[in-house]
Amino acid sequence: MEEKDILAKNLIKYRKNAGISQLELAKKLNYSNKNISKWEKGETMPNAFVLQKIANIYGVKIEDLLSENDKVVEEKVDEKPKKNYRKILFRFVMLILANAILYTSGVALVYILKLLNVGGNLNLIYLYLSPLTFLSITIYIRVIYKFVDIISLSAFGWLFCLSFYLSFLGVKNMAYIFVLAGVYQVIEVCIAFLVNLKILKRKKTN
């Protein structure tokens, strides 16, 4: 096997082992992802300076990138799922904790307002917290799985409009806010579809 083919094979393995995409590696190296793709296809080879930067990113030596040494790669690949699992679990716990703090703050606010004899339907505060919950879920899915979740994002928009509507029931033509919610729904679905389609294409190229 030629040196460039060995390098191409190792570049793919070490990059996947590191859990980064071609685009992410390109940003770290200040190169385009087209260059990364050519290196991994064995069409061209990076110079020695770039090779050293790549080796530093992966925590290996240049010799490891240029030699047929699968043992090191396999050992690191075995460790990666555990590392990812811990990271995902940690972020999930943080999501639950953030929402727990959110609702605890809501309960405290309602309690304080009742002590101050503030009028109005204070339970609407809990309803206003619900779209924030779905927004946090949307952000969590985007960060962890890189996709835009249409369901949670839709729930955010509709619950926000519902909260606003119930807060101003006496206002004339307030029901038209749900027309805005419908417009939001269409725009949100279109944007989410395009973003997810772009992400899928990027994953296929990687």
C-alpha cells in the first residue's frame, strides 16, 4: 500500500476516533473541508507542517499517521463510546437540573406574588414556563445530536402563543395570535427541514 493510501486510511480512522467531522477538522487547521476530503481519499497529501498539526490534534505522532498501525487506533476507538456516553449523560442531567431550577423559580415567584396579594391568574406563570422547557429540549437535541427537533420547536411556538392569548383574554381579536402561530409553524418546519437536510448531507460526505 502506498504512503498516501496509508495516510488516508489513518486520517479517517483517527478523525472518527476523535469524534469530529471533516468540517470541524478543517476549522482547526484553517483549511477547507475539500482539502480534508482529498487527503482522506488519497488524492493529495498535507505537508509536514499540517501533518504535525493533525498529529497534535489527535494526540499521536506523525509516524502513527504514516504507518499501518491499527492497534493504537482500535484501543482508542474502544474508549470513545464510554467518553461520549458520559458526556451525553452529563448534558442530560444538566437539562433536567436546568428545568428543575426553572420550575422551582416559578413556584417561588407564585408564592411571593400571593404573599404580596398580587391579583390575576398567577398559574399562568407555570404555562409560560412550558415553552421554555421545550426550547431547552430543542437546544439539547441540537447540541447532542446536531439535529433541529421539529416537534419540540413547534411546541415552543404554540405554547408561547397560548400563554400570551390566555394572558390577554379580554383583548379584542386576540385569537389572531394563532394565525401568527400558524405562520411560525410553516416557517419553522421549512427552516428545520433545510438545516437537517444540510446536516445529513454533511454526515454522508464525512
